[in-house]
Amino acid sequence: MNSLGINKLNRETKVVVAMSGGVDSSVVAALMKQEGYNVKGITLKLYDDNKDSKKGRQCCAGQDIMDAKRVSEKINIAHEILYYQKKFKSEVIDSFIDSYAAGETPIPCVQCNQTVKFRDLFKYAKELKADALITGHYVSRVQINGHANMYRAKDHNRDQSYFLFNTTQEQLNYLRFPLGEIDKSVTRSIAKKLNLNVADKPDSQDICFVPNGDYSSVIKKYRPESFKKGKIVDLFGNQIGEHEGIINYTIGQRKGIKISSSKPLYVVNINADNNTVVVGHKENLKIKKIYLRNINILAPKKEFEKIIKIKVRSTGKLLNAKIKFEKDYANVEILDNETGISPGQACVFYSKDEVGDKVMGGGWIDRTFNNNLST
């Protein structure tokens, strides 16, 4: 059994490494090569570059593809570019815009992992007869009694399990995440020791097709009709202002409301059906129940009979919760205090065991409930 848990000699084990052009995936490819595996790097071209994209730091842009190619040449592995722009546009960008137009706050990185990366690249790696698909994600994969389990990474500050909740069991059986047990600082140290050209490359800061963090400009480009003026109302439905389009607002937002008040106002609901933004005070953001759609389960249902942990935003803390399933949906009762939860985000399930925080699956937040209103 080799280091990947595959019953083959390293040199006879073919692996595909998803190379974004960043330091993490580059180090993973180099480590696999060092261990004597038969390595092929694959980089995805996901969107058509424009002049503005060069101002930001993101993955899958032209420079990143060149960086991945240079690393591949440096460590002497085969490298291929797959052109997935059409798939990415329909599966990720369009979904992102639809979600914002519906008053939600989407997470395109989850959609990207779920579709073009872990579905389409997974399929292509299988067609190449590779034994495993390797990525530079910070998440741990632990094989227990022949069953692959996903855990939060050792470096919790870098943990990316929230973005991988939609990984299927079939995919998890095939995937490997070599960086799950090391810190980011160690990854950079390895890159420097190997003299990789990306050793000091900054991490991606933006969504790849929103390089400057300006979501509204992207939506305006593809869906200009979304910028429709409407009412800003209080919790009782009274109009107290006007907005320039609901896509300019997210749940929990404070800045940009432009309405004077004795207490700070926050966005507590976005109603796409009647094109209104509902504002209230901070206490109105408290959420106790959420309703999830499109559930993905990676653990036996009986494990959900106890109180579990959930995460409702990528940078959020683990919260105690109770889960009740209804066919393809789930009702979640949050037992801790949490505010500003937005539809369109993910709710990821965790359970603690002797190994760590195991990912049990998750779902997309469809609605939230508090004492004031449902969103």
C-alpha cells in the first residue's frame, strides 16, 4: 500500500494533479513527483481573460496557466490545459448571477468544485485511467475500514472543507488531499526549497471572474435588467428609502443603505418577488432556524439523531444544531447565537470524533427564520 492508500508501487500509480498555478497545487504536484508517482498536471481554463482581471489575484487566469506550465516543466511532469470556459459560464457564472438576482448571496467556489472540477475533471481523470485525482485543497481525507471520510484540515485557518461539502462519496473515494495535515507556512517552505517559481506568489483573494470584488459590475455585464429600482422598507412594510437594485445588497449589510436612523440599520431580508430590501436593527439579524435544499449526505442518517455542529459561512465558527430531514430538504435548529445568515450560502454538517471534525455533508440555505420574519 503506497502513501495514497493505493495497492500499487508508486511508479505504477498514475495520478492527475489539478494545477491552478498557485503555490498549493504546485507543491502537491512536486511532492507526488518526488515520491515517484506517475504524475500528470492538468490546468483548467475557466474564463476568458480581460484587461481588468490582471489587476486582481485570482486562479485560472492567463498568468496562472503559465505559472502551472512553468512548474510542470521545472519538476518534469506532463501538463495539459482543458478549455472549460463554456461549462464554467453555464454552471458557475450564470448560477452566480441567478442567485444574486433572486436576493441570495451565492458561493461560486462551491459550484466550481461541484461541477467543472470534481465532476468534469474527475470524469476526465478516470478516462485517462488515473488511479487518483490530487488537489491542493486544505482538507483531510481519512480512510477508515475501507471508507473514505473528509475532515477539517489540521490548519483550521486554511481549512476548505466548507467549500467541498457537495463532494460525493464516489468522488471522495478517488480524491486525495496531501496538504490536509500540514500548515500553509510549511507549504511555502517546501516551494522555496524546491525553488518553484510560485513560492512567493500571493494567494487568490477574489472570485476568479470578479477580480476586483465588484460583484455588481459582473451582474451588470451579463444581466443589466437586474438593476431595477425598488423600495427599502422597515419590518412593518413601510417605505423608508429607495434602492438601485437588490443585487447591491446582502443580508447583514450595514454600509450603503443611506438612510439616517437613531440606531444603525442592517439589511435583514431581500425580497426578489416584489423587489424590496427590508432593513432593521442588529437584533433583527438573529437566526434560530434555517431551511436547506439540495442536501448532500456523507454520513449515516443515524449520526444526525444527536446534536451536531454546523457552519453557515466559510469564515464562521462551528455552531451546535439539530437536524430534521424531509426528503431532499432539511430543517436546522441553531442552538447557539448567530446573526446575518443569508439564503444562497451553504450550511455544512460536522461531527467530532477521535480523528477530528468530520464532514457529514451539507446543503444550500433556502430560507432563514427569526422572530421578526422569514427570508
